[in-house]
Amino acid sequence: MGGSNFQNEHDWGPYLTKIAEGKLPIYRALTPTDEERMIRELILQMKLGEVDAAYFQGKFGTDIYRRFAGPIGKLQKQGFLTLDGKGLLLNREGLLQVDRLLHEFFLPEHR
């Protein structure tokens, strides 16, 4: 909402307490930077199995091949990812464990 991400209370007790008090059950909120938004979109595309490099160049002015050369190279060497000329492709093995493979794409403070 308004460029910010909100997370509700994750435990039932505090959630219900805030509701009973007439408050929104928000636990925390974050307004991501442009780089954090770009990384979030990259992660979401990777979870779908394909990343369109031109999209990131056009929307964020980011060359994902350069910006993420280390993590991309590592996933290629491990056999989870290939480059197809348009972007990144995760294979079936990569998709089955994608959440475990994405940590190196995050900023250090979010790993």
C-alpha cells in the first residue's frame, strides 16, 4: 500500500488483541528502496522459473548478468540454471529447491 509492504501479526493472540482494540493487526511495515524492489521482482520471476533480462534493464536500468554475476555463475555450475539469450532459466531441479537457492541474490542485511 502506497509503496510500503505490511506484515500482519503472525501469532493469533496479538492479532486478536489488536482487532479487539479496534487497531489494524500490523506487526511491521517496510518501504523498500528501488534496489530492494528490483531484487524482489527478480526473486519472484526466479520462483516462476524464468527471468527476462530485458525487463530489468528497461524497468530498473539493471544488467542482471553483471549485478548478479556471482550467484548466477554459482547456480550455473551447480546445474540449476541456464542462460537462454533472453534471460535466466531454472530447470526442474532448481525449481524444486528455489527458495534455498535464492539467498545470495538478497542484499547482505536481508540474508
